[in-house]
Amino acid sequence: MNKRILIIDDDPDILEILSLVLLEGGYDVRMLSCGDTVFDDIKDFQLDLILMDVMLAGMDGRAICKDIKENHLTYFLPVILISGTHDLAESLHLPGAPNDFVAKPFDIDYLLERIEKQLAA
């Protein structure tokens, strides 16, 4: 069974690129343009990893990540935040922090490496 990744980004071009790359890499992918239904999607899709932008339309990916990490049903899910405006590398050890962070613009091979690392943990 392929690993399942939820991508959350409000930029349709980023969603499409990430989806194509991950599908080509053998992953099953679900895409969201906002985080409103993230807990429903986690339950329905039986995720292995979440790849999420920090800046979402009307929402903050860091707050969604914190909610995921503080929920007893989802705390174990690896979350990788991506951002072109925030550097979260120094906050990875804080409560509610993502498992990893990738800065935009990102190298696809580097992103895939970070995903593989989290899925293997």
C-alpha cells in the first residue's frame, strides 16, 4: 500500500506541482486549499504525512499544526511545514511544532528527502 500524503496549500500551482511529483514518486495524494476540514480529511484518508504551507488564506498553518500535534488522535502524524516567508527551523523543538520545515523556493529532491525521512521515522 502506498503512503498517503495530505497537501494543504492555497496556491493551486503549488498544489498541482506537489501532487504530480508525489504521485510520480508512488504516493497517494489528497489536496486541500485550506485547513478547514483537515481533521475530517485525516480521518477519511488515513494519512501517513501532512505537507502544509504556513500562510493559508485566512488561516495559519502553524496553528493548524499545533492543533494536530495537541490532539490525542493525530499527534503522531508527521507534519512538514513549507514557507517562503517564515523560518521555522529554530522552533522545531517547541510544543506543537512541525516535525520538519522546508523553505520556499524548495528543491524537489530535497523535499522528497525530507518526506522520506519523516515516513521512515
